[in-house]
Amino acid sequence: MSSVENSIITDLSLAPEGHLKIDWASAHMPVLNRVREQFEKEQPFKGLKVSISLHLEAKTAYLAKVVQAGGAEVTITGSNPLSTQDDICAALVEDGITVFGKYNPSPEEFKQLNVKALESKPDLIIDDGGDLVTLLHTDYGQYGVNLRGGAEETTTGIIRLKALEKEGALSFPMVAVNDAYCKYLFDNRYGTGQSVFDGINRTTNLVVAGKTVVVAGYGWCGKGVAMRAKGLGAQVIVTEIDPIKAVEAYMDGFTVMPMIEAAKHGDYFVTVTGNRDIIRKEHYEVMKDGAILSNAGHFDVEVNKVDLEAMSVSKRVVRRNIEEYVMEDGRKFYLLAEGRLVNLAAGDGHPAEIMDMTFALQALSLKYVNDHYESMGKVVANVPYDIDQQVASYKLEALGMGLDTLTKTQADYLDSWK
């Protein structure tokens, strides 16, 4: 059955616009282009089936095409119902990739689209947030009979994977791409920082300068969001549970306080923790009128929507991706993108040059799993350092930059204890 016959998408006629987006992204992804050249020659996935669950937009589409260029039969689905772009889905189907994805499906339909992506019984997977892995470890294990392993994109997925590993329940090896240097130092920090405010600014059309931005969580993503908020002229408050990260935020020039205090001051709120209920009832009770709530963590549980609904007397959509909640005392709060990933649900995600490095890591890590799965064991593995260095080297070459190399005297000095 062809990709057109097998896929579930919204409208195949949208493909031309999708092709333009993918072409634009690929033109700004020189590292991934180098990997594609390698894959076209070596055909590392020849005869294999690869299922992918990622945010279905242009940069992800190009990763899928690079894996396909390596010989794979590729199936892809979306990892978030609001980040899937229907024109991208159509373009991928025209390019021979099976797609199960559409913008804003119901929760039940979203799950079934993910399940459909596994029905081919893949040999390898790429996951984002652990949804495919969770399905394979619950009611759909029969689709994992051929699975050699895979790669995980994000912090939330790795947390879930490590919980499975700790219980001794993980059924196959997974590479933690999120923990690679070229992922968290660049994607999580510079990608998230820029794309969060791309999403917020295009959605609200309001100024950030002079406002107070509350950033919940000072991991690598939180660092990027705080840095970009400061660059836009905002006053920044950071909330944390880790005293070391809290001191780091302070040393970086930000105010640190508990959320119950920060809630009184914030004009914008951005949650980036990977946990749930970061903003909840007691925080809404003290928030200022007009507060704008957003989330950049993987799931829509960081801003508690149940409490927000229960406390409000009315709710309406005031702009695309903005819901207004009116409290009994007349205060109004604005939730962006239903509390889902604001940079993807209300924007185009990270810049192409950033995802270039991350998706090169994904592609090379997938090849690594395929080459070594028999000896890896059922573990959550780190990206090998030589892959990290390879990606960084390709990036420097693309930038026209070079490195120094050690002389023999210098190398001998570093290797000596004298």
C-alpha cells in the first residue's frame, strides 16, 4: 500500500506549501545535509522500518526525509496535537512517507494516530516525550516485536525512560539525545529561548520590555527563556526547587523567589520544568489582572487548567491561541495555546539552524543504536561523545570556522603527571 493510501492526514492538496517550508528548512540545515550525504552512500537503514513521533513541522519533516534517504521505510506521527502542520503532513505523504497526523485532533484520535504509527512493527523509533515508548510498554507491546531500540528527543521523555529503566521494565535500548552537549547547550538554551518568545510575541502582539517575566525552572531551557526575556527588556524572576540552580539564576542577574511570591508580580509566566501543577489555585488567587500564562514543557500539565476553569466565571477565545479566563473579582488571565508548548503550538518551534544540530544527533544516534543494539542492553544510553563532537565539527565547518590542534609537546604535557 502506498503512503497516500495508508496515511491519515487532513488534505493532500496542501502539499505545495509544505514542500516550500521543508525546502526552506533544509536550506538552513547544513549539518543534517552532511549526514544525509553520508546516509545516501552507506544506506544504514536499508530494509528497515522506522517510526517517528515528533512535532510535525518542517524541520522534523526534513529529518524524516534524511532517515528515508538512509534506506528506511518511514512512518511519522505528531508528538503534540497543536504542533502538527497539515501542509507538512501532505508534503511528506507526496514524498513517500506514511503520515498519521493532523492539526488539533481529539485526545482519543491523537492516541490512535500514535498507535497507527506503530502498527508497521518498526525496527527503530525516534520519540519525543516518550509517547511511543509508553504505548509499547502498555497495551501495544505486540507492535514492538521487531524493535531494536531508538532515540529520545526531550527531557520529559528521558524522565519517563529512566523510570522504566529503574523498574527494570525497559524492553529495548534508547539513546538520550536530550542529554548530548550539542542538544542541551544549544537547542534547549538558544532554541527554546528564542522560540518561546517567537510564539508569545506573534500570539499576543504585546511588548515584553518593561514587563516582569516569571520563569519556572532554571534548567537549560529555563536559562534560555530567562536570557531572552532579559534581552527583550523584561525584569525576570526565576522560581526553582534546586538550591544550586537558584544560586546560579541569582548569579546570572535574576531575582529568585517561590512561585507564591512571584505570582504577585508576573506579567508573563513561562513554565519549563517537566513537572505538573507549577501554577495552580493558590497562585491564581494572588495574580495580577492581565497575567499571561504559557508553558514550554512537553505536556500541558504545568499550568493547572482544572483550577483555572473552576475559579473562573467565564471563558472565551479572544485571539487565536489565547483563552481569556475571568475571575469572580473581575481579574482576567490569558492562557496561551491551551497550556501546550507555546513555541510549537503557537509558533514554528526552534530555528532551523538550531534543530540542524539536534536532528543530526538524532539521525546519527539512530544509526548508532542500529549498529550496536545487540550489545547495548535494555538501558537508557548517552549519546557517544564522538557523535557529539562530529556534529559540532560539522557545524563549525558550515560556519567557516576552524580549531587549533595540540602540538606533540602540548599533548605529551597533558598526558604527563610531572
